[in-house]
Amino acid sequence: MPTQNKWPDGETMSVPCPQCGSIRDTQIETVREDDLPERPEDCFACNAEFMVSPDGRTELVRATGTGTPEQRAAIVKKFPCVFDPR
């Protein structure tokens, strides 16, 4: 069965945090094997949460202390899934 999401080869890929720019080596082996479209990641430097796409793009999901409570709630509603790599 052909894959739809073209994750790079290897166990990890390096991506910048969309909030602070710190580089994270994110584990991609499971998301590639399961052909998932995104991979959640946390930044240990600024505590942001973001999604990683197969092409290396990142999208901020939550940044500690930013936005109003309503804005933060809207972000949580946008990503209701729970990542469970098994």
C-alpha cells in the first residue's frame, strides 16, 4: 500500500520550534510506519507544543502564557486528538 505522507528516512528529524527557534530532534519512525500526517512535539526550551509535518513545517499549538484563555481554548479545540504511538 503506497504511503500518502512522505516522512524522511531515519529515526528522527531536526525541526525548529515555531515559537523560540530551538532545534528539536523529533522521533518520526512510528509516524512514518503508520503513515500519519503530523507528529506532535514539545519544546523543552520554551514549553511550547507544536505539530510537525513530513516536510519539516511546524505549526504552533500552544505557547505557555500567550493569548487570552479564549484563544488558548480555541487552539485546544482545533487539536482534540491524543497522540498514542502504542
